[in-house]
Amino acid sequence: MVWRIGFKRLVGGLAGAAVLAAAAGATAAELPAPLSPPQKVKVAYVPILKFATVYVASKRGLFKKYGLDVEFERVKSGTEAIAFLTQGSIDVGGIAIVTSLWNAWNRGMDIRIIAPGALEPFTNSPTQLLLRKALAAEGKVKGIADLKGKRIATAGGPGSGGEYLAAKALERAKLTIRDVELINLNNADMPAALERGTIDAALAGSPYADQAIKGGYATVLEGDLTPGLMTVAFVGSGKFLKERPQVAERFVLALAEAARLMQGDGYLAPANIEAYMTFTNTTEQAIREGNPVVYDPNLVVSFDGLRDVERVHRENGRLEYTQPIDLKAVADDQFVKKAIAALGQYKK
């Protein structure tokens, strides 16, 4: 089970010295030697904090430590990264795990998840299921079961992450998306829609959820819908993983070391903040004032989580196939296992 570092960080964090000691591990002698000459690795990424382990690994010299010369390609979306992966023009991409990926895997697309990006928060997730305040005040909706037949807004449309979260919320009352009317709506438009009463509920993220609540238009009906879920990941091309496994092993090892430098108080270490700002458009103020992003220091690839995401989309009729997919076609955690064997398990 992934250690719930997100919760630990949110309630106070660990001391920086303890983080560094844990990150060093007790088996440093087993760390692989740097590759010589240094090997090039091309990485495509969407400039968001969910992929920050790769930023820290780059800026803090962890890739160089293992003889890797990492070249970054900034892309607009995971779809663009997938195209580059399948063309063979990049080795690794940071992408969201969406329905188009599942369909592509089922058709034999040769890319594999090799490490998680950020995880969904274990507690106090900024994404919440909001209920129009008038419905709550009138007592017409007291729980999720009362949403049957109601209009629920999600961002992204059929097969999106928003729809998955809605389905997970509805499951708590043994409902499905077929029991409600889902409306595709941008997050930014949700507060106004709640105020006007054109929707009954919404799955909204920060800052729009806060805006609707503070404006008096909505109240929280349910939160923490998928604690610890891996919704984004680092994916390697089949060619890269098969032909250069030693490079892939060191790449994931550097990610693991970076994740350990980002635990507790280390999340806001000056060197890390510099890395975040180098690769994204965020500011230091936004980083310090925002909820810390959760990174697993042991980089567990959760097959159970993947299986659940696939199941929900499949049962919702969003996939081209009807039988569970073989997850060996989806993820390869051998590189994570080697990294953790070298570093040792991170423990609180």
C-alpha cells in the first residue's frame, strides 16, 4: 500500500533532515553506476505540477548523476505526447490516463506506464461534488442517493476524468451515470450555473469550487472521491523500454530520488520551487499558498487503481471493448521495483 505521505504533509510534514536521511536510504552501495557516455532521453511534458518529479530530477542534477542527458519537449496536451511516443520521436511522456489511451492499448499501442505522476490527495482534495445550495436548504437532496434524475455538471464530456469522478461519487449510493443527467461544462462556468439553477450539482476543482461556496451558491455534498489515485503517469515507448532498459531504469530511479526530496518540508525547498517555476507558468506565491501536490516516494504503480479506472469507463460504455484489458499491455513496474530495491523503501 502506498504510504499516505499526502496526509502526513498536509498536517505538518516531516523535518527536512529526516526527509534527506530517508531519501538516502540504507542501500546506496547498490545504486547503479552512471552511464558513460551519457545517454540521451527525450521527454514530452505538459507544464503542470503533477509532473514535478521530472522537473526536480532535472534541476537538481539527478539525471546527470546517473549518466542521463534529458531533453524536454513542452506539449499542449497528453494527446500530443502520445503521438510523439507512437512516432518514436520521444522516449517518455507525462500524460493523463484517459479513455483514448485505454482504447489505444486495446488496439495494441506499444507504450507502457513506468511511474506515477502526482497522486490525488488523500484528504482535503480540491475537487469536490457540490450541491446547489437551494436544494440543500429545501432538504430535497440530503445525500448522493437523492441525486437520481438530477443535472450534474462535469468538465470534459464522455469518458473524461470528470465523468469518472462523478461515477465514483454515484457509486457510493449504488447509482451510475445513467441515473443522472450529465452536463459537460467548463469548471470556470460552474459557479454561475449553480447560481442560476441551470444545474443541480457539479464536480468542480479549485478555485471554482471555493468561488461557488464563498458566493453562497453551493455547499459540499461529497469530497475525497478517489484518495491516492494515480490519474497521471510517466509513459515510456515500447522501443525505449525494450532497447534501452538500463536507461529507463536510471530514469525512474532519478524520479524516485526526486520524489523523496519533495516530501514534507522538502516540498517547498528553494531548489524545488525553482524547478517548479522553471518548467511551469506558476509563481512562488501560488506554490506556497496552494495545497501541496502529493508524490509517492516509493512510486508505486497501482494496478488496482488502473483496473478501477478502466472498469468504470468500460461499464459506462466509453470504451471500444467490453472485457477487462490485460494490464500487462498498460503498465510495466519493473523499473520502479529496481529503483526501490536500490534506494530502500521510504518509511515515515
